[in-house]
Amino acid sequence: MTEHQPYTVVAREDGFDVRYYPDYVLAQVKTSGEFNSAASGAFMPLVNYISGRNKGGTKYAMTAPVLHAPNPKATEHIISFVLPEGTDIKDLALPVDAVVTLKHVKGHYAAATTFRGLANYEKFNSLGSELKAAVESAGLKPSGDPYYARFDPPWKPGFLRHNEALIALTGYSKDKENK
């Protein structure tokens, strides 16, 4: 069973949940091209890294989701594997492949909406735009652009796949959790 990135749902709004994500670490690849091919091209360097192709020969468990952050103004994409809970960036084996980078992400709030089915650019882009509008309509402030989460392997039938559109929030605090 694949470990999932931990979070806590702190509020339910019209059309999305507000979640708190504690600190986590990402292994990332920045790539360019069309949405699906960019994700596919970044996948193998990330798999190689967690499979032990790193300076320590250390293996890391595969976790879900795989995050995909497209730059809407360019054809750049950042594809990320969330490393297992409790991973400290200071203890990670350094990548051998120069395209793989490591990033510590501080705990933060994010708005999220889920959907089933195939995850193509049109679907993600539409849901990301709807999510951003719903967040703003709820009086919350998005931070940056929407990003996407894929939870299932490519061989899982499309209608069974779990995906999400997310956007980080700025200015959200514990005080708003109990509104």
C-alpha cells in the first residue's frame, strides 16, 4: 500500500476543502513541453532517485500523490515526488542526476478539490480555474497558481483514478479554522 502525504482538513467551503499540510520534502524535476509528456519525461529520473540512484544508494518509499505544477505563462512544469513522512532534507542522499533537486516545503494551508477520471491538461486547467475562483469567492487569498496531484499508477483504469487540483493559501490561520 502506497503511503499518502499527510494533511488535516480544517474547513469545508463551497466546492473545496481547506487543508493543513505539515512540513514535507520533495524530489523534483523541472521540465518543459506539453502537459502529459512533461510529466512522463520527469517520472523516470524521480523513480531512479527513490530507487537508490543517488549518492548514498538509499531507497525511499514511493508515496502519493505525484505533484505537477505547470507554469501557465510558459511550457515549464515541475513534477515532484513527496518523500515519506518524517523525511528530513538534511538526511537525504544527494541526487546523482543533475535534473533532480530536493526541496523542503514548510507547513501551509491549501484549498483542494478532488475528481475521478483521467488527468489531462484541459481537465486540470478547468478545475484549477474553478478552484481559484471558488477560493476568491469564499474571501480567501490564493498564493500562486493551481497545481495538481495524481494518486494512481498509469495502469489503473481512468474512471477509478483519484486526482486533485490544489492551490496554496496565503493569510489563512488557525483562527479561521474555527470560523
